[in-house]
Amino acid sequence: MPVLTKEFELDDGSKITVRQAGGLQKLKIENIQAKVFRDHLHFGLDPTEWTQDQQREFADAMDEAGAGMGSQIEAWIPNCIIEPADFDVENLTSVELRMILGFVRGDDPEGAIPLEPSQE
């Protein structure tokens, strides 16, 4: 599936064009995520069935390993904003960052299917 682009209208009315993170760009963080998930399989295979404490422990482990939401935003969003070329990522609000991240990593319904976790 090709890497898609999408135009986002920001809270201030300006617009930016964003592309999805490509496979190689996503690979490092997705491999870390897969490892952390494997380390937490004792919670069960379905994270939606984990308790709040288990969810929190997993999220903390993702952050500590460098694969949490903040790491994804830092690694992917600055490289995925293609128009305007001189756009300053620091101008985005936290809500805008999370909205754009969903598209960049492929969980937006308009986006591509994310990579499958590694079998390492």
C-alpha cells in the first residue's frame, strides 16, 4: 500500500500537508513496541482486556523503551510535514500533534494499515 498524504487544517485556520511515515522510518519504534508487548504477554493477548494498572504499566514500559507516543511524535511528525517546507512543528498544539500522529502512523481510517509487529 502506498504512503498517503493528507491536508490538515489547524486550529488557527492554516493548513499543512502531511505524509505517512514509511516502513523503514517506522521500523525502529515498531520493533521496540513489539518487544515491550512480548514482555507483557503475561497480561494476556488482548490489551483491551488488561486492567487499568496493566495498561499503565505497559504504557510506562513503552515510554521507558523509547516507543511511546512522545517518541513517535518526535521521530515521525517533523519528517512527515511536507508543506509548507518551512513549517515549525513547535506551532502545533498537543491535540493537533495527536491527530496528525494517528494519520502518520497509519491508524487513521483514511490511512494505510500499519506494519505487523516483528516476530523477533
